[in-house]
Amino acid sequence: MVGMIGLPKIVRSPKGIEVDLSGRYTARIDTNNISPGEGGFHIHVYKGEIEVAKLNGRGGYIVRHRGRILQKPSQLPKRIRRNLNKLVRHIQKNI
């Protein structure tokens, strides 16, 4: 199936876990030093080398990170949103 992502076997790592969301988009799962109030993890979304979005484990998103204004998840392509939703559910089950 086109656009399907490979879910990582582990979701915790001090250095983060890289996930390919599609050919141009990648994500990094951060679980190090994340408060329980944020769901225990963050997902940084990159298009190439540029961070375009950041989500927390509670389903929220971060508007600004490292001086940049980031996109809302609803502004990302539909295939990427669908893959992010699968990734969030997978992390929530396995964290």
C-alpha cells in the first residue's frame, strides 16, 4: 500500500527514534525529559531538514519551536496526517 509507514519496534530512546512518514517527510520520537502532562512524548515532523510541525502525546501541537512558527497537523498533507495518527496510537500503546 502506498504511503504505509513502518512502525518502530521500540518507541523509547535517549537519542530519539527516526521514522519515515513518506519520501519527503520524516519524524523523530522524543521520550527523554518529557513531562507526563504532555503525554510522555513529542513527535517532531520534518520535511527534508526543516522542522515543520511538533506534536505532543496528548494530541496537541506546538505552535513555535526554536524560533520558528510551525504548521498545525491539519495543514500537513492528508497522507502525512494519517501516518502521524497511526504513529501516535502506536506510541501510546507501547510507551
